[in-house]
Amino acid sequence: MTRTLRKALLGNALLGAAFGLALAAGPAGAATIKVGVVAPFSGPFGVVGKSFKEAIEVYQAEHGKTVGNDTVEFIYRDLDQANPAQSKALSQELIVKEKVSVLAGYFFTPDALAVAPLIDEANIPCVIFNAATSAITEKSPRYVRTSFTLWQNTVPLAEHMAKQGLKKAISAVSDYGPGIDGEAAFKSTFEKNGGTVVDTIRMPLKSTDFAPFMQRIKDSGAEAVYAFLPAGPTTLAFAKAFNDTGLKAAGIKFFGPGDLTQEPDLPALGEAAMGITTSFNYSRAHDSAMNKAFVAKHKEMFGSYDSVTFTSVGAYDGTHVIYQMIKNGGGKIDGAKAVESVKGMSWESPRGPLTIDPDSRHVTQTIYLRTVEMVDGKLENVEKQSFPKQPDYGYKLAK
């Protein structure tokens, strides 16, 4: 089959799916509006999918499973690791076979980027619960993101580090979109505020042995390290290596986005996590009535709140946006119109106040400076300072 023929068949299938969606959500009576969620539900990053699904279920328990006369149904597909081709295939299946009206989820940036042609062809919105490279929302006008970006988290952190009198730092990041964003944000901001980045380390995404990188950090003469790796086994291994190779004992300060100390990993990190300072959009220990209710609802429904972390609020708030899109469209989902209808939308989240920036279609939010401490017998990210109304500083930066 030629590439042209494959493209034509795909286009016909997607257009047919979009036509079917329009009929399903017609004006006469109730309909079931399907939302497809692509995320890791198994493998080393399986806690991500678990946190997405639990947060969606918490939202529906609080707000119901209907919007107007329409029932909202979530359909899940497992993508256990970064795999753009598989992400595209699963998303296409959700659009064509399951006839979903909205796509959502996406933990890794390459997986989110892979679906841009599909959502444009089918004219359906995609609400990103996590993937954090700034450029994603530039690739399609049908993306909306309810998580964070590396620029958004890193700029206030780098400014804070400079204000602490640190002069020499090194960056160590995973070598893919968000890591490169983090490196650029840290270097430009730290140096603009009087610091020097003595070296920049990029580590393969699937690295498991961090000893050589720890030696580079030690040999650099840096006073502090800024590190980013995707939350999960890699962050756990990196933080342990930092402690085990003596860098912590040598007095090198450890900073980074909150992926490094996601709450489900803290028990395994143990002493190695103590004192790590991060900047992030959410901590399970956030002191607000809404967050306390959010955490308590997880405990009530699932018997534990141990899996509650940043991906939880990404999914919870993403579900809120999807519900609003359905409400705004009167049960009809036209991708371009649905996205347009939530531009500028503001609401209160368990993490604090959020607004969807009309240009970037990414949330403007408070970023918190946190330090890992023991609280009531559990390691938690304790908030020390807040930086309100932080935008995505990396949006269209190169243009």
C-alpha cells in the first residue's frame, strides 16, 4: 500500500469517526460522550496511569458522570513507556473504533506530540495531563495542557538558587524534550541572575547507571546541581546515586523540579530524599481545604492516598476542563470550538488557582518551593515559598 493511499484511508476513517461523533452527540436526547486516556498503566511507570484513573474517578464521584443529559465515559489504553508510534496507533484506535470525542492523558512528550496530526484531522481536543515540553501546544491548536512545563517550574527555582548566594552550578537532565527545556531554562535564568553553569550533562532517557554522571558533578567544582529526569525509576535511581556516591555528604546542594521527589517514591528514597529542594505545581501536603478533601477522597475510595501526586492533579483538573468543554458545547464536541471555549477559563484546584492562558493553552499557576521533610511519620514535600501566576516561559521562545 502506498503512503498516499494509507494517508487517504486514514483521513477517511478519521473523518468518518468525527461524523459519527457528531451524530452521537446530536440534539435529540442524551448521548454517551467518550474520552480516551492514553497513559502507562503497567511497567515501570504504571503508577502514572493509576494516579490518572483514580483522580478521574474521584472527580466523577464528586461531580457525577453526566454533563447535562449526557454521560461521560472514560476509556483507557496502556502505553507502558515512551513509544510515539504506539501512542499514535492507540490514539487512532480510540478515535476510529471507540469513537471518542476527546483524547487525554499522555505522560511522555514524544507520545503527546505523535497525536497532533490525528486530532487536527479528526477535529477533536486533546487535554494533556502531564507531558511537559513547552513546544507541544505549538504543534496543534487542539491541545490544552493542565500539568506544568519545565520552563514554568525551573525559572523561579533558578532565581531562588541565585538569591541564596550560589555562584556555580551544574545541570544534569534526561536527553529529551523536557530535559532540554529544563537545561535551557536553568542556564539562562541562573546566569542572568549572576550565577555560572559550569557544565551541562545530558543523560540517555533509559539510563540506569548514574555513577559516571555523579563523578562529573563531583569533578565540576559546582556548589549545586540542577537535575531533571522523568518521575519514576530513573529519578529514584538518580537521587539514590547522589547520596550513595557521597555528593550529599560533600555538601553539594541538590535542586530540581518536583519529578525528583514524587510522593509515591519517597518511601523508597528514604534518607536520600531528606533535604532535597524542588519547585513544583503540587505537593500532597499542600495546606488548603480543597486539597485536604482531595486527598481524603482518595483514602475513602481506594483505601490509601499514597499514590496521590502531581499526575493526580493533572488528571483531576484535566477532567474538569473536559467537563467544561462538554457543557460549553451543549453536548457537542467540535475540537476547535471546544478549545476556544475554555481559553481564559479560571478555577480553584487542589493545587491552587489555575487559568488557561488563551495563547499557550497551558495553565498559569502557582509554583511552590518545597523541601522533603518528615511529617507525622511520612516523608512529604513541605512547601516553603510560593511563586504565584507563573506562565509557561518557554512558549514560542524560539520564535
